[in-house]
Amino acid sequence: MTAHHPMTAHPMTAHSMTDRTMYFQHSDEIWSEHPGLVAGVLLATGITADAVVEPRLHAFNTRAKARLAAGTEADLPEIQAWRRTFSQMGLKPTRYRCASESLLRRFRKEGALPRIHPLVDLCNAVSLAFAIPVAALDVAEISGHLEVRHASGDESYLTMSGEPESPEPGEVTFTDAAGHAHARRWTNRQSGRSAVRDTTRTVLIVAEGVHASAATDVPDLVAALADAVGGVWPGTVRTAVLSRSAPRFDVEV
């Protein structure tokens, strides 16, 4: 049975970092501009591509269907809040959608999502159920720290098909110490560089909410996902909920 270790986030300090330690955080500018942000993180080891997750997917999908029964994804407060956030960032929210809205839209129209990898399928199902964007990144493909911050414009981004792009200056990205952008337009699109694949063993999962009840919903999502991941894979799971006063999650790799 997987061991679940709640991990307490802590303020940034000046202690020396070893080459076996990475960390995830949001920049202070992001916290200033989006004071309603609640970020949950989960680190999971021992991931494999041969796990069976169907029963758990069904439970989360049932919850998503119940929420969509009364309307569309655009009616959900979680999605409305991200649309306002995208507008605040100068993005047209019906052109650039947060990941959970895109998933819900496809799920509503097609009744199911394509299967990609057991962990990705599980994260997508949880994202559907909570209407909150969930990003799963292969830790082996992240160089040093990973920070959600405004792009300078010289970061490198790889699409899922392997095409190179450069984020616009000022765009919110997930950027590592080597200048690799692991997401574009914040919660809009992940990079193919750190996408979960059959060789992935350790993952960093990030869930971000900006709606009124995010302080309750994001921890609930992280707890549900930790329970699901821990029940499927034999590794360890550690979690934290980040804040402006405790923005960093350290990862021993």
C-alpha cells in the first residue's frame, strides 16, 4: 500500500540547493496579480504505464456528468473564474481555454475522453470532476527548479507534436532553470517536453484554482487524487497546498 506523506510547503530560504533537489513555486508577481489563486501539488513515484485505473475513472466521470447535467462547462464557477483570469491576462477566453474547460467541453460533446496513459487518464478524470486544471509533468524532464512566472520571451517550448515555439514576453508559463517552458498561457496548454509517457516514473502534478471556493476545492482535489494514485501505484505520494507566504514545494530527486 502506498505511503501518503503530507508535505508542508515553506517560505523560500537562502539555504544551498544540491543538484539532487528541485523545487516548484509561483513567482511573487503571480501571487500579487492573482490573490485568489490556490495551488495544490502532488509528487508521486513508482509510476508505470500498465496500471488499471478504469474503476476510478468511472467514479470521477460520474461526478462530472452530474455537474454538466444542469448546463455546460461555461456555467461552472471554476471555469468562469479562469475565463476572467484569461481576460485579465489579455487573452480571449473563448479562443484560449484553461485545460479543464477544454476537457469538459470535449467530454460533454463526445461522452468520453481518449485514453493516453493511466496517470494522465486519472488526472484528466479528476480535472473533469472538479472542473480545475491539473498538469502532470515528468520530473526527469525538468531542469532544476520549475516556476510559474511571466515569460521573458526567450524560453523554448515544445508542442505535443515536437514543434518548437517561443512564449510571448509577459505570458504566464511554467519555466525551468534551463529556460524550458513546460506550459503556455498558464493553464492553457502543456509542453510535449515533460509530458507523461511510458518511461515516466516520477511525476509532479499541479492543480490550480482561482474561483471563490478554491481554498476548499483544491485541497479536496489533491486529497482525492492522492488517494487514487496511491491506490493504483506502489510508490510514495507527497502533497502540499501552496500560498504566497509558503510558495515552494521541494522535490528530492
